[in-house]
Amino acid sequence: MELQMATATHARRPSKNARRAAILEAAAQVFFEQGYDATSIDAIIKRLGGSKRTIYNEFGSKEGLFTALVSENAGTALSALAVDGLEGRSLSEVLLEFGRRLLAIYMSPGLIGVYRSIMPEAGRFPELAREFFEKGPGRASDRLAEVLEEARDRGEIELEDCRGAADHFVGMFRDNLHLQVVLGLRPPPSPPEAEAAVTSAVGIFLHGIYGVDREGRAKGQMSNG
């Protein structure tokens, strides 16, 4: 009987990973609602339940908790950008899939919250800001640059600066639409809106502005000289 009770108690007790995830989820809600300065460990405990000791044992301090929240959110989200299983597909198809994943990540509540939290605190936590960039937009550009280099090696494109081109493509998804969502001016795009945005970005990236030649003239326009 005692063994059965002990087993049942153990089964009800959340694992360390589950407890950590619950703390981060509660902390995310409070940090995103109140900002870093206004957030206290007491407020997180009120939302989560439990004791301060649990948080301090796991993260050390409010700063440690904030650092873990930003770092793990960025790392988890951007892990979805692995382009596994896309080998053998055209560059256009790969870019469309990559763009869909990237936009979904950038518009996810977790990453929107991280953007809102890290921007005003970048001066206070410069190393954290750097880590967020490297795990977020930086990692996305790195992965896409590899895709472009592979396409260049296949002769599919002619491109010297693959990393620069990747930065441009990733930047197209941190546009006014993304900024409006970060600022709370509108909700994330609906699936049709998201698909239209991705299709437009890939088309412009691969083919440029339609109807305009390299000199900026409308195609078919007669030269004055």
C-alpha cells in the first residue's frame, strides 16, 4: 500500500522539464503584459502557484528567468527552419516553404512577445540581444544562405553574395505587417493573407519588381537617348 501511494504521488508530481516549461509560460505572460521592470517574481508566482524557491533554484534570479525565456523561445521557434526533406525540389518551392515557416514563426504569439520584451531591454542586456539575434534572424539567414549556395552550385541561380541575399529575404518578413502585429495594431495575418505575403516575397526575391528593367524604366519604354 505504501509503495502504491508513493508511486501515485510520484506520478502526480510534474517532471523537471514540465515544471520548467510551466514557469517559462507563466513568466512569458507576465513579462509580456507588464514589461521587465514592472514584473516581479511574486507576480509570476501568483500566476503560476508554487514558491519562489522553485524559480530561484531553476533560474537564479529574475534576470536569469528573462534570459532563459528569450533564449529558449528564439531557439525553439527557429528550429522549425531546418529545410530537411526539401532536397530535390526547385529553389522556388524551397523558398515558398521556407517563407511559410518563417512567417509563421515571426507571427507566433511566443516570438511576438519576445520581440516586445527584448526591444526595450536590449541596452540593459546587450549579450542577450545578441544571442536573440544570432538564434533568430541570424540563424534564419545562415540556413537560407546554405540553400542559395546549393542552388548556385547546381547552376540554378547566379549569385555572388548568398548571405547578403539571404538577409534581404529574411528581412522581407520583418516588414510593416510584422511591425503592425508587434505593436498590437492588428492581429496576425489569416492563412490566405499569409500565403499571399509569402508568394509576393518569393516572387520579388526571385524575379524583381515586375515590369521594371535594371535601369528602372518600364519595360518596353523607348529610350530618349
